[in-house]
Amino acid sequence: MGVVPHIAKGARYTIGARIENTFLDLLEQTYTAYFSAKEKKAGKIADCIFTLDILKFLISVAWEGKLISHGQCEMLAVKLEETGKMFGGWRKSLDNPAKKNRDL
């Protein structure tokens, strides 16, 4: 969210606003997935992963268009990659509920 104010004014209200809105959509979808019924959770998580991929795409478009710096893009890419791993782990835990992440 802190990157968008640094985007040039002409693109701030187009792709910058789209990046912010997609990020907020992802937050909303994550909240919905967390509190949804067990049988609907996997589909909601899949929606979150799809939205995350769209966000990654928009960030790369902004970087390729030189609207954000390489450092900003790298910082966002690392955080989005970590978020993707979290979503993947969440989905994997739903696929196999008997197996936990720890061995006793």
C-alpha cells in the first residue's frame, strides 16, 4: 500500500488504484475464507490464490512500465511469494487434515 503514492500521478489512479483494490480484495477474500464453513474453505482459498496471482501480475506490469522501482518490486515480490506459500500450506492442510506439520 505504501508503493502506490510513489507511482507517477498519471498511472497512480489507473494501475496504482487497481493494485490497491486487488490487494484489498485479497484481504477481504482471506477474511471470508478464514471464517467460512469447512466444506467451502478450499474453494475460497483457491480464489485467494487466484487473486494473489493477479496482484503479482499487476506488480510486474507496473515494474515493466517503470512505474515502480526495482527495489519496490523486489520487496513486494518477496512478500507476495511468502503469502503464496502460506496460502499453499493452508490449502494443503485442508487436503490432508490427518497429517499435521509436526512429528511427535
